[in-house]
Amino acid sequence: MHCLLQVSENGNGGSSSCSKKPKEDDVQIPSSSAEMPASENVPQMNGNDHHIPGSSFSCLVKIYDMPESQVKLNDVAEFIGVYTFDPELAAPNDNSDDIMFDLIEDVTAQLPPSKVPRLHCLVWRKLSSVDFLAKHPAVEPLPSLLKGIRQSLLSHLTLVLGKDDLAANCLLLHLLSRLRTRVDVVTVGRLSLNFTGFNRESVSIFGKQLNTLIQGLMPYSQAIPLSIEYLNTATLQPRKDNKSGRLVTGVLQLPQGAHLTFDETLLQSGSLASKGVENTVLLKNLMESQMVEYDFEYYKLEMATDVQLLTLSEGKSNILPSDLVVPFRASTVSAVNATSEELESWRWYLATVRSLPQSSEPEIYQTIQDEMVSAMRNDRSLGCTELSRWLTMAQITASSFGEKSLSLEHWQMAKELERLRKERMQ
């Protein structure tokens, strides 16, 4: 199997396209990391088909005897192999692969080794959030251990958010959320968050501190300045370039577990061009269904994703309808500095807790269901969407303490958090 990767100098992966030998599937593999040997013979940079900052170059990764469907689009993978590149090496005419190269679509894959380097893969593996930790604690994630780390992280989040306890608790649940399952068009487990009450001044203080922390905690994160100009010009949608046979990445082509922070305080009155309208629809679809539409020129195809979405705005966002809207009320500006040991501990906590399974006893669910029915009788405005969010908040609350099953105590904690949020909304 031939996989064409965009490899950046700083080790970040870019776009990819793959061609297959007989009886093998097409696979697209975004590279997560790659250490290139120091050499004067550096391949020509080509950063025109991906959105990752910095220069990058193409690398054709050859994988042999890979089982079918083992690597999927947007998987993050690590490859170890023999790297070859010689700009003075002529393309061999008797290479058996040349016959196959004549049949494949990817123009870059047909280029000789003098143009595109090769990596003959010996070993490869998929990467998860835990693989990005500098240290892997050889300890069992017992609730007693996780509770202590939870309190430490929550205290730091509170300082970052100007001692806003409610916002800090909601942010913790947001960072621990993940898409657990899909039921038709309904996504279970997501918890997008919208902090309102921000302006350009407060974003420059608290937004900056928050972005810095998220970048230190999450394996993949990006802050997006959401302005009219950005919406009208940004390439959010991934698309297939049929001339080169390659997938051109967009901002929304992301690995599972990625985090996006949108700054809406930059929005001013203005007109959206056709591309701006398309980008707005893409963002709403991502928010509501965790799906990203890919453009294959002759048709469009929706791909499932799992991305955490945080919006900072002045009022409730109309462009990005979040699951949880929380008015932000900071009381002070605190100096926030976390040690490398603390950051590593928090990263391990987030990765561990997000991977915990969640279940509950039938009696607990029956009690919760009865309370939901009672709540709907008392408040006719409550709908299934809001009640489902309550249950999601309760399940994440249980996981945050290292518990694998939901209890009535966690349910009551989530309800209290919701009560405080609604009080602040009034």
C-alpha cells in the first residue's frame, strides 16, 4: 500500500492520500509525528493542500501486508521505517511499481524518488491521547487517585477563569466529554460549551489564559478567530482535488478528540459571501451532529467526527448553537502558572477519565427517569434534548471522580450545576 503524507518540519502531520496494490483498500493517514534526518538534501516544500501552519513536504509511505480497513480517515498514526531521498537519483524505468503508478490517480505518488521521498514502513501503530503523554504512570486509575487530581485541575481552572466556580465546573465537564454513541442523527455524550459575557478586553486576558491552558492539556487544539473575514475566506471543508487525485484538507478535517475554541468577539456587522454562508452551515452541522461534509466535486459525503467545541462570545451565539450556555462572571485576575509535573498529571487525568466506560444500575435509571417526568410536568418548556443533556452531565460528573457507574449523588450534583446555571441566565 502506498500512502502519501504531508510531513511538516515541526513534526505535525498534514494531508494524505493513498493508493493501493491489488486486493488492498485505499486509506488516508494523517501523520502525527515524524523525525526527519538532518540533511542538506531537503525535499521541496509543498504546503498548498493543507491548513497546518508552517512548511511541509510530501512523503510517500510504503506499507506492506497491512490488513484491510485497519487505518481509517483522520486516524493519527506513527510510522517507523527506512527513509530514502536523493534529489540526484533518476527515476528507474524497470521498477515494477511504475506499472502500478501509471494506474493510480495520485500525481505526486507517481513522482520519482528524486522528487518525493519514500518511507518504507517497518512498524506502525495508531496513536491515542495516552500515547502523547511524556510519562505513562504505571498505576491503576483508582477513584481515590483521580479525585485528588480532579480537585487540583478544577482549582486551576477556577483561577484561569477569574475565580468563576460555575464556569470552571462546566469547563471541566466539557473537557471530559466525548462522543459515546450515535442513535440515528442523535449524538450521545457530546457537551459543547458557550461562555457568554466576553468582550475583546476580557478575551485578551481570560481567553488568552484559557487557550494557553487548553493547548497544554489537549493533544490537538486550535483557536479560531471567528470574524466575517474569516468566514468568507477560510477553507473549512476538506475537498478532493481530482486533478492531482489528492484530498485537500480543510480546517474541519480533524482527528478524534480534537478541541476547537472559537472567539466570536471579533464578529462585526457585515455581509457573508457564498463561501461564508457555506462555512457557517458547516460549523452548525459540526455543532449539532458532529459531522463534517467532504466535497468530492461530483458529490458530497458526510464523515463522522468527535471534536470538542468551545465558543467565547458576547451574547448567546447564533452561529454556533452549543449544548451548554454559561454566562461568564470573573471576579479577579489571577496569575496562573502550572508546573510541567502538574500539566502532565492533568493530561493523564483527562485521557484516563475520557476512556472510562459508563454504566448504571436499572434502579438508578428508573429513579432518574421518574425525576425527568416530574420535571417535564412542572416545566412544559423542557424537552428531550435538555433532559438528555442533564443525563450526559451526570455521567461525565461520575467519570470525573473516577467512577464507572452513575449514582444518585452524581445526578444531584449535575442538577445543582444546572440550577446555578439557570439562575445566572436570568
